[in-house]
Amino acid sequence: MRRLKLYLKMAVQNISANRRFYFPYSLCCIGLTAMFYIMNFLTYDPMITEMRGAVYVQMTMVLGVIVLGIFSVFLLAYANSFIIRRRRRELGLYNILGMEKRHISVLMVVEELLLAACCLVIGIGFGLLFSKFTILLLAAILREGVPMGFSVSGKAIFVTLIVYSGIFLLCLLKNIRAVLKSSPIELLHSSNAGEREPKGRPLLTAGGILMLGGGYAIAILTSNPIQALTNFFVAVLLVIFGTYMLFTVGSVSVLGLLRRNKRFYYRPGPFTAISGLLYRMKQNAVGMANICILSTMVLVTVSSTVCLYAGIGDMTRNQYPYEIEIHQILRMPGENFDDLDNSSLQERFSDALIAAAGEKAEITSSDRYINLSFTVTNRGNNIYTIDTNNYYDIENIATLNILLLSDYNRMTGKNEALAPGEVFVEGKNQRDGASLTIGNEHYTVKKALDDFPLGDWEALNMMSDALNLVLPDEDALCALYDEQLSTYGNRASRIDSVTGIELSGTPDQKLAAYDRVTESAKGFEDGEGSTLGGASWGRHFTMQSRQANLDELYSFNGSFLFLGIFLGLVFMMAAVLIIYYKQVSEGYADRERYEIMQKIGMDARSVKKSIEFQVLLVFFLPLLTAGVHILFAFPLISSLFRLFSLSNTSLFAGCTAGTFLVFAVIYVTVYLLTARTYYKIVGESGRRKG
């Protein structure tokens, strides 16, 4: 018992003596533990299951738990390795003064248990404290009512304890192994071990430039959303590897070039800073690259999720052109019914549903038209083929949208005419009088349209280019239907009679109108006793509501925004911790060097200039590089947004710029706060001298 008290006393004293290292480490552990508990809590809490879109929230939180757990391992392992590296001299003194390595190991076990107990208890306590606030924030993002009550998740507490106890155990085993493998002399002099100046290695520098340039090129040149999805991870890996190579090897080459510039190098500030950086660049460069990558992750994560949430209005308008849209299926693969020629039935069905919607909300406009849409492959020269290979020919895939001339004239108020074989076309690179081939059908473009009455099909068909076609009659429509049917089989598209209804009113009125239209459609009869709804629901017509899907989008995108905020905070916390430890490391490394400078006659002002030059270079180059990364990533992420039917580039630009400005302010604030630690450590040499 007496020995245990001794170990406890020594452990408390050691942690207190090294509070400059342990305090930020403990804050980071507490923050990660609290966030991990909250994410698990949101995964299991019954109040979440009662929210609209609970499946999206829980799915997103599970993803966040996995990402946060993996990230915590690397972040805490990094912080732990820094602390044990700074304490190796202290542990070596214990060994020299008579403590055996097994006693030192026991002392380290006691220290780790104290840290783990404090961090886990306080972290879970903060998690419990802020869990209700987090639910309120999530409810506000999802536009839900305020959930009542307070609950504690025992399962979330258990999972959090298991995961972070395991991380602490891994760090402890790594520390004990490092002590057992090292001799007392190695431990004692480890902090004084020098580092050779790394070589510039032009080939590796060129490789880093090629990797970074390749990642940038992919980001700029990829415009197809499907390709963007596959190329995104390739570009990310290239940029990460290129960043590390250029910071570790390329930076040495740049510093070597600066050193060769005698007019620039042989001045007090640049001379001391560049010479010091050259000999410690390997360690500095990895830290700088880590800060750069983490900063880029914060910018991409937060700006993307904010944009997705802010762009919900644009997304719903692109995906759902009408408040209520009913597709009466006239002809489809695998079915023997054919209602294409029954225009009377189509009109009565459409009129009945429009009247039903008007019972619950005010109708501002309505449209009805026959439509056929399917994919084709753009072979150039206005030749579009119908073949199964277009599923793999991502670059040249296009969506063909067909409208009949009679519907076009009614919707535009015009009285146009088309002869057999003539078409109106709206799409890229179309011109009057051109020849157009679609499969085996050949047409003459009578007029290239500037717009299409169905709206922005380019925005609606986000994953491909759009070719909008106006055909003269139903015979021409059926010819294209039969051709794509013979090629695609059961995967072929159907011919629909589409009724679009625009409404004004409150969200509840629009949802009530949708429910009334659904009820009316199920009970509609064609006059001969044949029910189109009921047992045939989903066979003869389909329906969708913009308002209903808007609520779904708020649940889906709101969950991603919430996760983006959380992960952004985690990445920010990691960047702050690395910046702080980098400042501490730089301070201890420079303290004796600047003491020597003062002894040889360098005045305090020159010393301060040298310090400022080095610190600014080390800590602001990652921020600048992260800004360059996000600038080049902008086109690729914009293409990815098209998969979500979001084409508002100016919105993403505003979100990205705003995120960068906010992050830059936080980054500068963190730098100024941590720089005080640096100057305090360096200033200790002056106080010792005095």
C-alpha cells in the first residue's frame, strides 16, 4: 500500500510537472470522448427514432462513429508519442538514479490510469451534459419540433469506455516498449540527438510535383459526375502523397535555393531561420503536411455539408419540377396494356387529379404532356446510338427527352408544324438544318431551340448531358420506343402521360393536397369498370410530391450537415493540437540556439525577427497550401454535387469562401495563442542567463 501511494504521488507530480504537454492532450481526449459518446447516443436514443428521417440520422451517425474512432487512434497516438519523446530524458534520469525499468513501467501504468480515468469520466460527463443540446441542434437542422425529456444511453457509455480504454492501453504499451528497448544513456540524451540535414532529392521533388499536379489535373478536367465519384479518391490520394513529398523533400530543395541566394541568405533573420529549418525540416515538414491535410479536410467537410444543406431548395426544384407530379403509364416493358391511344382516358384521369389537388390548396398552374426519356451514347457529329455499352461509356452518355409537337404547342402557346422526319432540338452544339441520327432513325433539325418548355432538363439530368427532342407525332415516338425496347429489354424506359401541378399555400396544405390526389388516383375508374388504382397501384401510375421529398432532403442533408460540423470540429481540434505541440517542439529546439546567438552578440530585436520569420513560414505555409488545395478541388466537388441535383456553383463558391475565411480567423487566433508558448519557452533562456 505504501508503494502504491508512492507511485500515485510520483505520477501526480510528473503529470503536474509536465502539464505543458498533458493539459492540451487531456483536453483533446476529453473532447474526443464527449463527441464519441454523443454520436453513439444519437445512434441509439429513442427520441431520434421518432424524428422524421430517423434512418438517415442513425446511418450518418454510425458512419461518424467509425470515422471518429479511427481518427482518434491516430490523433492520440501522435500526441502520446510527442509527450513520451519530451519525457525520455526524465525517464532516463529515473533509471540512472536507481529505478529499474519495471518500476518505471509501473509508474507509467499509474500515470496512464490516472489520465484515462480523469479524461473518460470528464469526457462522458460533458457528453451527457451536451447530449440534450445536441438533440436540440439536430432538431433545428432537421426542422423538427423540440423533443421533450432527457435520457442517458448505457450502451453509448459502454462503447465509449471500451474504445477509448483500448486507445489508452495501446499508447501505454507503446510507451513501455520504448522505455524497455532503450538504454539509460539513450533515454538521457535522446532530446539532444541531432538530425542530419536531409537531401533535396530532385527526383522525389519532381515526383511530388507530378503527384500534386496529377491530383489537380483530375480535379480540373473531370466534369462528368459519375467519373467525379470514382476519380475523387484517386485525386485525394495523389494530393495527400504529393503534399507530404513536397513538404518533406521539396521544401528542402526550396530552402537550398534560398541559401544559395547570398544577398537574401546572409542576413540575420533569414540566416538563422533557414539554417535551422534545413536541419530540422524532416520533423517540421511532416507536422506542416499534417496541419495542411487536416486544414483541407476541415474546409472540404464543412463547406460541402453547408452547401448541401443550403442548396436544398435548388435540389428540390431540380429533382421535382412540379409540386405534385403524376405519371400515368401508357406503355411499358413486360406489360400487355397499351393506353397510348386512349387520349380521353388520359384527359379525364389528369383532370380528376387536378381537381382533387384544388380541394386542399390553390392551384397556380398545371401541365399535361406525353414523355419518353432514355439514355443514348453521343458519338459526335450529331449521331446518338442506342446500345447497352452506354452504361459504361460515362464520358459520352446523354439523356434523350422526347415531347410531342401537340404538347409543345399547347405548353408554349405556339402553332408550329413539323413534317415527317423533322424535329425541334434543344441541346449542346445544335443548329438549324443539321442532320440528327438516333439509333436507326434519321431526322432533320428544323429548329434548334433556346429553351425547352419542361424546364431545365440539364439540371434535372445531373449525371449526363441532355438532348431535348420535339417529335411530330405519336408514330415517331413509338418508333423510338420500340427501338430502345428491342435493345434494352426489360430495362427499357416507358411512355408516360405526365400531369404536373403547381400549388401555393403552406407546407401542410401542399401535403394535404398530395394525400387527396393519391386517394383520388386510387379510386379513379375509366368508365368501363376497370380500376386503374387499387390492386394495380404502381402499375398504371406513379406519383411524387416536392414537399414530401423536401422533408426527406432536410433529414438526409441535415444529417450530413450535423456530421460535417462534428467532424470539422474534430479535424480542427487535431490541427490545434498539432500546432500547439509544434510550437512547443520548436521552442525547446530553438531555446539553446537563440541563447548562443545572444552570447555571440546578436541583439534581441534580430533574434525576434529570426523567430518570427521561421514561425510564420512553418505555420502559415500549411494554411496557404490548404487554400490552394480547396481552390483546385472546387471543380471536382462541384461535379460531385450534380449527383445530388445541385448545380448552383455560386452557392458552393460562397460556402467555400466563407468557410475558408472563418477557418483562417480561427487558425490565426490559434497561432497567436500558441505562439505565446513558443516565445515563453525561448525566453526562458534569457531569464536563465539573467
